[in-house]
Amino acid sequence: MQISLCNNHAKWFNLQVSMETIRASSFRLGTVALICILASVAVEAWRPWPSLRNEGSSDFVQLRYYLGPILTSNITIHPIWYGNWTREDKQIIKDFLVSISDTSPRIKSPSVSKWWNTLQQYSDQTGANVTSNVALGAELNDRYSHGKSLTRLQIQSVINSAVTRKTRPLPIDAKSGLYLVLTSPDVFVQDFCRAVCGFHYFTYPSIAGYALPYAWVGNSATQCPGVCAYPFAAPSYLPGVKLLKSPNNNVAVDGMISVIGHELAELATDTFGNGWYAGGDPSAPNEIADLCEGIYGTGGGGSYTGQVLQNKAGASYNINGLRRQFLVQWLWSPALSSCYGPNSLDE
């Protein structure tokens, strides 16, 4: 994994993550999630592009479909809570996941489901679109079955343990199952904080018996909230940064929500590394969430996250979910050839 930081004299810096290639495999590692960390948040909006519809747009973005499978069947997400999780932390994440398919009037606009709607613009070679049906399936509490320090490859072993355990194993669903490994703040994962906040891939049959799509996201509460929970926190060596107040009064978990959204969106559209991405190099693609890192609202880009909403408590958010509000980065819209979110000012 490669990391580059921008000039220290600039008012922003970017953690740019490239893809590792597994030499012994014919597939690439799934993309790593987020990070574009900006060290200075503008106090007033600015518009780097002339049109409200052009957040993140570029004539150089050549998004292509490489004929591989995408998630067109009903998705069932199986969370694996690795380590020590509080009920409150878990509930915030589960509320986000169950909100993806909730289109009921009880959820105000802009909603999580409308944010997910952008993914339905992506289709496979049969013409089938990414599904709008996302359900929360069986979940599993794993109390450090593989210790408190994990390599990237061991994440697959955690999944294998979850689907092969003797009592109440997670169901094996290679067609529509999606396995979400979430590590608690006291778990160290290879490259976490230094290069990644999360990533997605699929399990090797030699490890788990099947090729199962999965994502991993870490809780940065005690390790690197300034890296993985931006814009709710910033590194200590960058004083004076104007931060946003997290919508659920939980900086680390609210930061996780955007990373989880990032990884789920890319799993849905580039499930096995041969779906939708830009760049032409399967070992270092720019997937649909990578193209919009750091953009949460209209005008986002550079040193500004974009214009987002604010609730009565002064917390920032851009989508409404079941009982809660969330701040999630925008996604690339092939219809608009730009980044887009349902809180766009010209909605």
C-alpha cells in the first residue's frame, strides 16, 4: 500500500491510497476506502465549477464497465462485530444499514434510500441494475477469535470462522450475501490509520470455501479519529481546523458510517474487481466512491466538504435515516457525469 501526503505548506493534504496486487491471485485487492483529509475547512462556500450539477466532474473521468458481475440480486448484509462493541455503537450502524431500503414517508428527504438510488444507474451486461433491496441479515459477535492484531488476509479467516462455527453460524450466501467485518477500537488491523480506514474484496475459496463479497471497516476512536473520522475530527498536528459536529454525538462511529457507505457502494458496482471503475488498471482502479472522496454537499472539493444540513443541535448531516441523521460522502453518477447526493442544492 502506498501513501502520499501533500506539501506541508499547503492548507490541505490528501492521503492517496493505491491498490495492492496479490501476486498469487488472478484478482486484485478490493479498493481501500476513504481518505481525502483536508486540513482547513473554508468558512464560506465556494464554487470551483460553474454548474450546481458538476461537483467533482471531469472530462478526464472515463468510467467503464468491464463486464463483471455487480450486485443485482437482493442484498443481505451480515455484520460481524469483531472485538468489544457497545449496544449503542452497533445500533447507530444498524440504523444506517436498515435505512438503505426504507422508502417510507416516515423518513424525511434527503434520505439514505435516495442516496443509494444513484447506484441503480449502474447495470450489468444483461441490463440488470444494482438492486434497491438491501436487508440486514444475521449478525455475529466475535470476541477476538483471531486476537487483537489482524492482517488484511486474516479478515477472511474471521469470515470463515463466522460461517463454519458449530453453533449459530452465519449463512453462506455467495449470490446475494455481503459480509461486513467491523473491528472495535482496540483491534489493530494491517494498514489501518496509516493507509486505510476500510476496504472491500471477496474471500478466497481456499480460505472460506467460497468467493464471498465482504468489506472491512475499523473503529478509529482510540487509534486515529483525526484520520478516519474526518470531518468530525482532525489530526493533532493540524490545529485550528474547523470541524463539524457529528450527527449522533459519536465521532468515531459517525465517521465509520461514511466509510461503510463508501465500501458498500463499491462492492455493489465492482464486486469482483471487473465491474465499474475508471482508470483502466485493474490493480489500481478509481471506483465510484473513490471519485467523490471528501465531497458531502454542493460545492464540495478542494478544502471544502460542501454545503451540508445542520440540525437543531448544531450537528451536520446530509441524509436522513431511520430515527437518525448521517453524513455520507457523495457517489459518482454516470447519468450526470459528476458526483451527486440527494442533498444537492438543485434537487
